[in-house]
Amino acid sequence: MKQPDSVKDMGRRPGEPLAQINQFEQIPLPPPFDKLEDEPEFAQLSDSAREKYVVLDDTIAVNIEKPTTKEEEEKLVNGFLSGLEKLFSVEDNWTFLQPFEMSMEHCAKCHTCSDACPIYEESGENELYRPVYRSEILRRIYFKYIKKASPSLHGDIDLNWETVARLIELSYRCNLCRRCAQTCPIGADNGLLSREIRKIASMEMGIVPKELHDDGSVLQLKVGSSTGMTPMIVKDNIEFIDEDTAERTGYPIETPFDVQGADILLIHNAGEIMAWPENPGAFATLFEAAGLSWTLSSDVIGYDGINYGVWYDDVQFARVAVRHAQVAKKLGVKKIVLGECGHAHKALTVIADKVLTGDLNIPRESAIVTMRDILRSGAIKIDKSRNDFPVTLHDPCNMVRLMGIVSPQREIIHEVVPEGRFREMAPHGVENYCCGGGSGFAIMSGHNFQDWRHRMTGRRKFRQILDAFQDESMDPSHMKYLCAPCSNCKGQIRDIITYYDAFEKAGIYYGGLVELIVNAMEDVQPGFIDWEWH
Amino acid sequence: MMTTLAYVVAYLGLVFFLIACVARFMMWSKMPMHVRWELYPVAHEGGGKAAYGGSYLEETDWWTKKREVSLVGELKVMVPEILFLVALREHNKKLWTRSFPFHFGLYLVGGVTALMLVGGLIVGYLPESIAAPVGKIISSVVPFLGGAGLVLGIIGAVGLFLRRRGRALRDYTAPADLFNLIFFIAAFGVALVTFIGFDRDFSMVETFIVNLVTFNLAPIGDGTGGMLLTLSAVLLALLVAYIPTTHMSHFIGKYFAYHSIRWSDEPNLAGGSQEKTIHELLSRPVTWSAPHIKADGKKSWLDVTLEDDDNETT
């Protein structure tokens, strides 16, 4: 395993990767995936990519082209310093000034957070992925080059274009799950510092992974969804989903669109409509059966709850959040209910809480809570025996650790899954591990990044999933259900199950929470969950 | 002359410490409202939710319900955390075995000093009938607690110093970090030598502190004992003044890290008091330079947020 010897290496060893993982030295997974030699081969970066872009480790997320002139080198360094200064300004960074300064000033560099980081652990404790490694570089640059303090006070670092470019790349080796912050004895948040580095890159230098910006928030603001779906396409797709769902359930549904004055505006992650149509279909079935007054919106952005700005750019974040609220205001709904998407939950409920005011300050609620209350009300008759298979639950970081929504999903599972069939992952709840797709990784797949995230960021979650089912037969005919009530998490989990062929080899299937409810509804035909790999 | 110097440095050190602490506190408290960035569990969540990390967001129509906020819940986390560094013990036991004695030693030394200051005030300003018994009680506990505090502080500081010099932390350690620990070891070490060699009952220290609070700058002790007392008073006063100027002021920052960030879950309810502040912040100019921000230094956050949808790619 190759790793940096020192924080100072960031600006040294030009052109060389600072870290490389040997897949045969990684910690083996639980059975039946416990033989390292049987694991898929880790795809290598192409020589042309190494030639063209800045190299940090085994992969590339951001595609920062190597500068070819002195001017381009200086532009990178000066842009970074200028952005870093702005992070300390009330005007430019009131949004995060206090948490940012707190973490810049008070990290004791004690390494307590390292053991909490699944990436650091699964890398075999590679120094490059230590949560404090990247934040220490940021601190040293700040104190030495902006505050002009002596390196004997805060440590030394060389500042050149490679330091900057590698640091930006390194900010995309963190899931922003904030598990590290949770363990910090002082309250420093090295996860936040990753996000603030991403902000410098995006908001000052215009450097950001294409999947998050051009194909993400920009596309969403332009056509309505990062999936590229226009309002017309969404309506067509939902119509098709309604028909297909009704065929499966025998329960006719017609998803309401643009109902003025409805109680609830339900906003899905539009990825569900594209990749997991059974999820919006199940929501429509449940909400209709419960007799709720609800609607979807066909306004631009109103049908896609994603907000990628939450991972890299405060202005892009605010633009999307405001438009979500404008759509709700136009419809005159009483509340926005967020579908099964973790980052959409946190973005619109918690972060946008300090952005939306006046008539845009429309209450937001989690669909998990709404569904829990439907079950509590007794409006739906449940036959638990239809869910008579082993179930485990993935806790999306954004809903759980960052919002405190822990109990409703468990109450739902208790209501729809027979006793003894549900098992918790270890650890779970607010101490859960990220799926590995957090902070945008689930939608990033340039070069060999997908392989890297399976090997590094998603490995701990896969380990947890396998551990959770260890008391069950791993025979593929014995189906096991991994419930992941978050679209991005599902994307990552789908990818990792595919990577390890865990559906074919171990019978591990995944899906959302609402699907489990509908699968147990007495009023629909049995077999809503079809156990087919899509 | 030497003792007078010790009095002067002690006064200056204490005054500087107080001013610097207040300044730090003000700095953190005057920072603008930021977006919510809480981290669960939030200790003040009521209704039993804090125990498993739940929040009021688990409730339907939560904005219509009264939030259950438990001060007792906060204290149940804060007090053990301050006294015993519970988070560190849970997540980094190895470091806790060094950090806990260090911090607890500091608490004891600080507590004993405060006790002697109170004793000094009582002896100096209250009648003999009250001062004598109180002074006796204080005198009987001070040597034990003070000695224990110094020993624990030194053990902890040496342990932390060795750990910072170890392979894992060496690269993340600046010379100033080592200096800070050496400063503690030196100041506590001289105080311990004074205690063991010349002031077993802490009587010289107590007299020094009584004199401090009664503004009686009389010389104390003589020979080596007096010199060591003077030296330890000067070192401790300088240390006290130095702490809030460094990241060791985290005892102030930590309060805000928890109350203003990790546990700051107060919602911005429609028509509530936070909206005005948010409006004011959204009116601030933005100077971020990336083209897609479309800032010109004059446009506000509100302006750039409401820009038309023709968003630029990078």
C-alpha cells in the first residue's frame, strides 16, 4: 500500500499518486465474499487520464487538467487563496462561518475521528484518507499563506498548483457523512471542511465534477430535473407507472398532478421515477388507499427533490431550495412531504430552514413520518405474513445522523414485518455507516471512480449488510431484503450488489420502505415486491 | 522585590485571562446566524428522543406542536462531558488515559485556586468568628486537592507530550503544540517542587492568594522556598494568560460547538423571530467569482438566488 509520509507531501512528489490501494491487502469481507482473490479486479486509471489530469491516488473525480503554463499554475493557487479568504467573510460565507471557523481553530489533531471514518478504515488506514489529513492541509495553507503566521505555530506546507489541485480532488474522497464530527471530543467537523474545500473550488474557481454541476444542479434548474426529464416526460412516465402498478396490485391509481390547495405536495427524487418506478407507484397506492389529499407537481423542479448544491455550492443549493418552495407556494399546499431521498430531506427541511422566509416558508415533513402515521391511523390493513423474509435496514445519514429521524422507519417495519424477521445492522441509527454513495458519489462514475467507491466508500456498508444476514442461509434462493429508504443510497447499494454479484450469489435484494408497506397491504394483490433484479 | 513581581504578574495574568476569555466568548457569540448543521443525538431533545438520537422532526406536523426541550437532558450530557471527557473515553480510550488526568488535574488546580481566593476574601473581609473555621476547612483540603491536581496535570501533560511525539501524531504536531505542553509541565512542575519541598501545607500559597485578594503585596517566604514560590506564581500566571490566546481556548469554543452548532435545532417558523435576521443575511453582497454565481460584488444572496434559470455550466 502506497501512502503519503507527511502532510507536506501534498505539494511534493510532482505527478505521482500519493496513495494506492492493493486490493489483496484489504480487509476480507464476511462470507460468502471472504476470499480477496475472488473479488472483482480493481479497474486501473488509464495512462491518458494520468497524463491529462492531476493525480492524487487510484482514481479521478474532478478532472482538473494539469496546467501547461506558469499563468495557469498561478491561477489555481491564487483562486484557491482568494476563495479561502472568502470562507472567513460574513458576506460570502454567513451560511457556514461559525461551524467553519470552529473546525479550523479547534481541531486538536488527536485522530479520534479517524476510527470513525469507513473510508480510512477500509483503505487499510491509508494516511491520505485520514479525515484530518485534508483538513490539516487546509489549516496550514490558511495560517501560513493568509494569516502569515509562523509555521512553528500551526505547521508548515508548500503551496503550489499541485497542492491545490490535489486538495480539491481529495475533498471528493469524503462522503460528508459527518461520522467523524460525531466522535470529535471538541466538536470540530472535518467533514464540513471537505465541503468547504469543494465550495472554494466551485464558487470561486468554477471547478466541480460534471455529474454534480453541469449534469446536476444546472440541468435541474434548466429543464427541471438532473435526470433530464421535462414536465411532459414526467407526466408520461408517471402515467405509465400508475398503469403498471395497478396491474401488479389490482388497485387502480391515478397520481394527481398540480392539485391546487392539496394538503400535501409530495416531491420524489426523480431518480425514483426513472430507476425504481415501483417506489412512486407504491407511494401513490398507499396515499390513495389512505385517502390523503396530495399531489405531485409538474412544474419545472417541482417533481425532482434533489439538491446537489448541498454537497458543493451554497448558491446552487439556495437556487434549487427556493424553487422547490415557489412550486409549493404556487399550489397553495399545506406542507411539502419529501419522498425517500435522504439529501432532499436534509436540504429542504434542515439546511433551507435558514433560507426560506415569508410565504416561501412552507412546512416540510418526511414521508417516513407521514407513512408511519398512516399505519398508526389504521387506515390500511396489513398482512405481515406477506413480508415473511429476512429484512435489514440501512439508515441514510442525512435522515438519521443529520436530522434525527430514527424511530418512524423502525415503527413501520415493526408494523409490516413479522416478528423475528427484522435485524438491525451494527452499528445503526445515528451511528450508522454511510452507504458509500454520499455527497454525490452515487452518481459519479467517471474513469474508474465507480470501482474506487465500491472498494473504498461502499465496502463498509456491504460488510454491514453481509454481517446483518450472517445468521441466514446465503443460498441465493433464500431471498433477503435490504431496506434503503433513500434514492442515492439505493443507487449505491444497487451498484455494490451488482459489483459483487450479491443478488445472484447470496440472494440479497434491495428496495425502499414504502414498497415493504404496499407488499403487506391486504387490499392489494400479493407479490408487489417481485424479487427480480432490474 | 521578587515577590512584588509575582503579585504584579499574577494580577496581569488574571486580568489578561479574563479579558481574553470574554473577547473569545464575544467573538463566537457575535457570529452571524448560519444554516442548521446539527448532529444527532441532540441532548436537549425531550420525550425520550435524546436517548436514541431522535428529533422533533419525527413528529407529524411538527411545526404545530410545542417542542419538548430538556435542560436536564443537556446537563446530563454536559456535566459528565466536562468533568470526565466522556466523548473521548468512548471514542479514543488511549488518548483519554492521558487527556483525562491532564484536564482533571487542571480542574483541581483551578478549583483549589478558586477555593483559596474565596478563602482569601473570607479571611480578609469577614469577622474572625467566621473566617477562622472556614479557613481551617479550606486549609485542610487544599494541600490534598492541590497536590493531586499538580501530579495528575503533570502525568497527563507528559503522556500527551509523548503521544504527540509518537509516530501517529508527530506529523500533525507543530512546535507550538509541544511548547504548550512543556509550558504546563514546567509551571506545574515548579509548583509541585515548591509544594513537596517547601510548602507542604500550602500555607505560603494560601498567604500569597490572601494577599492578592486583599491587595497586600507583602513578601512571602525566603530563601529557595520563597524563590520557588515566586517562580511558580509567575509561571502559572503567564500560563493562565497564554491559554486563551491559543487553541487551548477550546473550553470556550466547545460551548459554542455544542450549543450553536451540534445541538442548534431551533426551527425558523413562519412569521417567527428568525426570519428578519435571515432576510438581513440574504441581503448581504456576494463576491464569489465563479461565472455561474453571477455575482458582481453588489448583487445580494437574494439576487443571485433568484437569477433566471439560465444557469451556466463550468
